Amino acid sequence: MAASPLSSTCPIRIVSVHLLDAAGRLLRVLFLDREGHISAEPHYVPREEALILASNQQRVLGPQARVQVL
């Protein structure tokens, strides 16, 4: 039996925030908690919430960050 990819089956995610400098280089990696607060520690968030949090945070931070759901 073939294993399905973790990305499509895992219901829990981590939302990472990659802060970038003006040239687009990575300065720091931070994380979002369930309430949308930025933290140095990763927090596990249900997939649907993680996608919403990431989308909202990307809009707020704009080009100075890259927000990803891991």
C-alpha cells in the first residue's frame, strides 16, 4: 500500500513567518500561535486555522515577510 504524502493527510500544521530584509534575504524565522501572535517557539495549529492565519498575516506583513504553512 502506498503511503500518502504527509502534507495532504496531517491535520495539524505549524505557521512560520520568515522576516526578510530589503534585498529579500532571510533575517529571522518566527511562528504564529492559534491567536495569531508571533512567537519564537513553534505552535501546532489545525490545518484550516493555519491557512487562514497565514493568509491574514501575509496581508499584514506584505513583502517584508514570507508566511508559510508547514
